[in-house]
Amino acid sequence: MTTWMNWSGTQWCEPNDLRFVRSVADIQAIVAAANNRQGTVRVAASGHSHFGLIPTSDTVLDVSALSGVVSAHENQTTAEVWAATPIKVLGPALHRHNLALANQGDIDQQQIAGAISTGTHGTGVTLPNLSAALIGAQMVLASGDVIEVGSSDTNRSHPSSEASELWEATRLSLGAVGVLTKLRLQLLPAYRLAEQGRRASHDEARAMMETAPSEHRHFEFFWFPHDDSAVVKIIDETDAPPSYPLAPEGRRQAWSYEVFPNHRPDKHTEMEYSVPLERGPACFDEIRALIRRDFSDLQWPVEYRTLAADDIWISTASHRPTATISVHIGVESNDEPFFRACEEVFLSFDGRPHWGKVHYLDSDQLAAAYPRWQDWWAVRDRVDPKGTFLNDRLAQLRP
């Protein structure tokens, strides 16, 4: 029997069909057939999510062959790329055209469409998530039709108002609106970064939380409960040339795509919530107190980052500057007691869950967190009324 599994082994399924596609035409045929028989299709991307976005008993679609830069426009700082391009491949490919992503996280294994579809992000109070870089897309609808959507209503197969709404739902789609095949991205000219990382006490890191985000392009830290210390990381742009071979993490100086990523091989599950920026420090304090009181044997760190506001319907940073706090635990542990306790704290600070990480919210709770939740679903259901792109977990969230 065919088995699909995510990177950590915590999400898995035994689908009736696991399809490896190499063309848009093949995607069209598979999706249309599933729609006609009222089946379901979920696109697996790199399988880096901790939430049950993929598992289905029907069809899992692997589109990883659709990878690479289609075209690049240095003077406009834009590029069109295949949706399944891994971020680790996208960086050097864009660099050959003197272009770069404005920001990215410290994991670069994800496919760019998967990262955009879940609102994946890096850190920086002036820098939004990867979804905000999307300015247009080609995708296959449940009908099998290929359409273009974009910020200027480039989809001519719908009336303008419907095209605009479809674009808004596509910007962060959870893979539930259609199968993304090509993406148009707003980029920056290639730039270099210098990284500083060091060990600090909790008190030092806590004090930096108040000032460092506004003083540096990137600021984050990992707090370790077992010794109440932190690893602080600061990254700023530099005019200095790259230094090779790359130094260990914390001391690198190179092109942006070489400095952002880190190696994270240890299998874990993760919960991340975004809270209003001004409430971030207090929320972190509550999470720290919870861990020290009730989960004192935890060995995994708590990560603190910041994120600029955007206008995306179901983005965790929609219309508010944001602090993000991530908690982790090894895959060998029962994560639910810890995560549920943390989620209570996050919700008390108006938290919104990362779409690719563990949360336990229902549709009513998500509607309270995201003012455009009902609108997103209305658009999604209009273009996919049979639920071709919904698995059981997403269907449970339907209003």
C-alpha cells in the first residue's frame, strides 16, 4: 500500500493514489477526473508542515518536477518561477539574475508554493511573510481549467470583482483553492548579509527584545528552558564581500540565500502563534513561566521572531505588526498536553496559529481570529464547490 509521510513522520496517510506529475496538462487531467468522481486531491509539496494539511485517503499529488525559474526581470525585480521550486534551489537560481527574496526563514527545504500557501516567514519588523511576495499565479482549478490570477485582475475568465476575490484567496490558499503551477514574485536586487550569533542570558535576551527588532534588519532568539539561556541572532545588510568557506552558523557573511538557512535535522513537532507586536514580550514571559512551572523537563527551545503587517485575508500578520513565538518538542514525546497548555496562553494574547504548524482551533475560533475567514471560504467554495481540494482536516474547518 502506498504511504505518504511528512518530514518528521508525524503526519501520514495511505492514499489510493500517489501521483508524480511532470506537466500542467497532467495536473489538469488528474484534478478534473477527481472532481468528476467527487474525489479529493492534495498537493504534497515538501511535506514540512506539522499540521494535517495533506493526509487524504484519495489522491496525493507530487509536483516536485515543476521546478526552476521560468523568467526573470532584473530591471523590474520580478521573476516567474515554477511553484514546486525548493527555496534552497530558488536562492542561487535567482542570484544568477541578480535577484533575491526579500526575506526567508531559517529552513529552506520547503517548496516555494507550499511556503507561500501557509504564510511561512522569516524575522524582521519591516519584512512581511513570503505570501506578500506573490504578485501573480497560474493555477489549475477543480474543473481542470488553467487560469491566471494577480494583483491587477489578470484573470480574464471571471468578472473583475470575482477575479479580485479569487486573487485574495489565492495569496494564502492552504492548497485548497487550486493547484499552483507558476508564481510571479516581487523580489529585491541581490544583497549580502552579515550574521552575528551569540549565547546570552535570559535577562539579556529579554532586554534586547524591546529594542533590537527596530535596530536591525533581522533579530531573533531561541530560549532554552533547561539553563534559562538564549541563543541570539542578529543579521544586517553589508557591503562587505562574501567570506568563503562559510563560517559556522552565527558568523556568516555572504549573499542572503547563503546566510538565512540553517541545518535543522532533529525530528520535532512545532506550534507557532502570532500575537500583536506590542504584546509579544509579555506573551513570551507567560510561555516561559508556564514551561518553568509545568514542563520543567523540556529540552527544546522557544523561538521569538517579528513580522511586518500585511493585507492578506488569512495571514497571521493581517493588518497588524506581529511577534511570533514557536514552541517545539521531539517526535518521541506526546506533544498534546504541552501544546494545548501553550495554546491557552497564546489565545489569551489574541494569537493566530501558523497554518503549517500544530493548532487545535475550530472554525468559529478561526473566524474570531481572522475577520476575512468567511470571505476566504466563500471564494474557495465558489471555485471548488465539490471540495476537490479539501481533506478531512480542512473540511472540519469549513464554516
